[in-house]
Amino acid sequence: MPIGLWAARLERPLTGEETEGLTNLLPPGRRERLLRVKDPARRREPLCAYLLLRLALREACGWEELPDIALSSQGKPCFPDALGVHFNLSHTSGAVLVGLSDQPIGVDIERIRPMSPASLERLAAGVAEQDFFPCWVRREARAKLDGTHMGALLRTEMPLRDGEFYYPLDTFPGYAAGMATRSPEMPGQVRLISLDEWIQEMVLTFSQE
């Protein structure tokens, strides 16, 4: 399976009708987990991330349903009944990112925003403000690659390990994104989807099932 990347830009809040309809497209376990988030506004990004994963799996693998998701021994989400299909999700305010591969993969996307000097010093001492988010998504994606070295990578930048590859991704203006992988294959272009296009595609694809 070639590396596949999908990103959706969430330009506006979901309506109540959209939220209900899209939530009903989740498997029961994911739906129940999402509904535990008390603030409905905070459900938008994780809801859209899992539904974008479902759309990606249909396009890349022909799967009609989002399969069961479990945690690996390293604490990374995986498909226990399809260990040859690796995925990773990331969401930030206003955008979500999904990666699929037949090799371990880690992705991250962050909305670029002002950082206080104290936060810069605590999270990335010595890194200029304009370089912070490209640096941070690189560290996050690498930490999520297989779930190991998570704490160390988020505390400080580490050299790439043998067999580890990292690529910055071009997604939306005002966002930084990146992908870490153990495959030497270069990633293709990210499939970029707007919210309205994405909702229409989800409804047309899945609502009649």
C-alpha cells in the first residue's frame, strides 16, 4: 500500500444537524467515547478525524466500515484485526490530518499561532518563534511513529534514527504539518478537502448504508 495522506480544513462550526448526522456514522464504541466530551464544540475535530479515517480507508483499502481500534503494546492506536494497515491521526483547531501506510506512520498538524517567550523556552529552548511549529510537528510525528521515545522527543529534538524518515507536508495556509515513517517511499501529495466538500462526500458515501 502506498502512503496516503488526507487533510480536511474545518472552516466553520458544524451545525447541530451536521454533528448529529456525522456522529451517527461512527461505530458505537467511537461514538460513545466522543459523546463523553462534555463541550460539543470540542467534539468537532476528533469527530472529523475519525470520519476522515473512514473515508481514507474506503478510498485506499475498499473498506466500508471503520474497524475496531485498539492500542499496541507501545500505546499506539492500531487495527488489531488488520495489523498490515497502519494509520495515524492528528487534529488541531480547524484542521485534521490522516495518514495510511503498510509501514508504521506518524503524522501531526498544528495551527500556527503566537507563542509566549515562556512557552518557547519551556517547549523548544533556542528555537526561533517562526521555526517553532515546523519543529514541533516534526517532533510530534516522530514520537507518534511507533509510540516509543515519546517523552524524550517531546522534550527535545533528537537525530533521526536508522530507518526513520521525516517529511514536512504542504496542507493549508496557517498550518504546519509533517509525517514520520519507516518506509523510504516519498509521500505523494496530500489530498486536501474543505469542510463543505467533505461533509457532502461523507453523506453521499455513507448515509445510505
